[in-house]
Amino acid sequence: MVAVLDLVTFLVVLKSACCAQPRPAQDKISPIINMQLDSRKKMLTWTYTRNVSHQECTIDTPTAYSATVNPQVTEDHTYVCTFPNSVLHRGANLTVNVTCDGVVFLQVLTFANPGREGSGAVNFSCLIYNVRFMNCSWAPGPAAPADVKYRLFWASRHEADAECVHYILGPTGTRVGCHFDQLGKPQRTDNYFFLVNGTSRETAIPFLDFTPFKAVQIEKYNPPRNITITYNQSHHIIRWEHPEIRFDLSSHMLYYELHIQTPASSAETNRVFQRGQDPNVYLMPSSTTRAKSAFRVRVRYMYNRLWSEWSPTQWFGLPEQDFSGALVGPVVGTAALSALVLKFLCKRFSVRRKMFPPIPQVKKEIAKALMPTAGVSDPSICTQEVAWDEGHPPPGPQDPEDVVTLEATC
């Protein structure tokens, strides 16, 4: 009987072992599928085959950049992670980490930038100018084929991704730049995202991307405006106004370089740097300036190196009215001194006698003819008489001639 029971128990255990349901194989398979990277938008997407309880995505690049973000889900149940600050043209590893049914799953996507090495664009830069315009430029890579056609894509936090509309062509017809005449409403927090890729019938062209460009740091200002220089007897007062700029910045975020050139100074010793003020004023002691001193000024954003062009040169020194006032005294003094010298010379050298020579003495024959004649009784006939100064007898033949005065008597 015992043997029968043992046999039955053995058969039951054997049946249980043979008929037990194994754990489904899918529990060991990652629920992550359709993992893809849009390198232009820097966007990683994927979907799941079943529900997950935890998820995150990570990017690692050769430039030592690493970031972990939480994914977003779209209406069609696609999961999305974006890495706007990453640089992908050198390659990257992207990882999705999820937990499903208590099991952790990792899936890695290794990205490589396809195309012939050295054929992508190089030397990329962008510049905002005249408040509302922007130019970007680049150069063809050293290994770029002759038929390469580059394309520039850009976006901002407030602008959707778009391609350049106005390309700039080089001497060979290759696209080497882009002009933007519509930048949208300026925002101080604007960041611009750029990517240059290319096509060719000969080979694939690798793309070139960048960390975001801070818009406020790529603006080149116009020169300062309305420069005036006045004089208050002790200082030359130099004033100027801020240039018109794209972004709303406080005055102290502008940085000015003043160049003041005097005849006795060098360019290096007269460079003055100062932050913006309201208003902008610089005092130049008059003792340090000469006539024909020169002033010019330029400006940049405090945290970039894009100097504006120099303002037109302003010439200054002692004002004209000061020169005329200063000359009045010397002129009057010189005139008075000249008069004294002339008077002295007149007395010393009888200049008056030489300028106005004396009238010669009347000849005796003429004098006798003018004396009254006996026998003339007509009172209507006027006779001439020589009268000498009282107390001075007529000069004799031995005396020099002197000035005489003729008077008519009737």
C-alpha cells in the first residue's frame, strides 16, 4: 500500500513539472522600439511595446558633453528627448533607460556623422548689424567636391526651424553665406541654433552644428551718436549718446573705448575705457590738450569682442572765442607801444620837419613889391604887408630862413 502511494505521488510531481508554464520570453525583451535621431533638430524619438514605470534619456559626446533629460510624449504615443545644447557633428551615444515590470532596460544608439572627411563647411560665424539684419558666413571644406551645395538651417526659442532664404555665393558659385533681413521681434534671451549640411553627386557631405549662439553677444553696434565737445574754461566736456541697439540693455552693459590724440601724445597712451552711463560724459582737462587735438569713440557689448566702427573724428582745443579774447590784450598793447616808439622817433629825429618842410623866406624884391606905395590913395586897392612875430626882428642875410606867416590887410 505504501508503495502504491509513493508511486502516485511521484506521478503527480512529474506531471506538474512537465506541464508548468514557462515565463514569457518577451519579459526579457526591451520594450523600446523605433529609436531614431534627427541630427538637425537634435531630437531622439522612440516608442514602447508595453507600459513602463520609469524612463529617462542621456547623451554623451566626444567633447565631454553629457546631459540627462526626461522624455515627453506626443499624441501618437511617440516619446521625445531633445538636446539643443549638444554638438553632434563629431558623433554621440544616446541612451534610453526604462523600467518595465520591475526590470531595467537600457538601449543605446550610436550616432556617427556620415560623409567624406573635410568636405563639410568650416569657419562658420554670424553677425547682427544695423539692428535688424544678420549675416552668417562659412567656407567650403578643404576636401569639398566642386558641386557641393551647402544648406543652412536655423531656429530660435521663438522661431521654428527654417532654411536660409537669401544665400550668398562665392566666386565659384558655391554657397558661402546667408543674409537674414527678418529676425522677428527681439528678445533679450534669444538663442540662435544653426546647422550647415550639404549635398553632392560625388559623396555624402557631413554636417556642421554648434552650441547655441547667444543673440545679444553677436550684435555689432553702430558707432556712438551725437558727439559734442564744449569748454568751461577748465575742462573740455565730451558728451555722446548710445547707439541704437537691437536688444533692451541697461547702459552699464555697453563698453566704450575713447581715443584722444594730442600733438604730443601717442595713440597707446590716450586710450580710455569706461562703461556706459546716462548720460555719457568724459572730462578732459584743458591743460592736457593742445590745438587740433582729436577725439573718437567706439562701443561694444560688455561680454563680447565685436567693437563698432570708430565714430567720425572730432577736432578740439581752445575754443575760437578764447583765441580772439586772448589776442585783444596783446594787440592793444602792441599798438600802444608802437605809438610811443613813433612819438619818440618824431622828437628825436625831427620827423615832423621832414614830413612838413618849412616855407622859404619871401624874397626881398617880392617883399618890397608888396609894401605900400606912395601916391596910392584909392582905398579899394588892397596892399599886402609882411608881419613878423612880435619881438622878433626880420631875419638878416646871415640868419637862416624860418617859417613866416603871411597875412592880408586892407
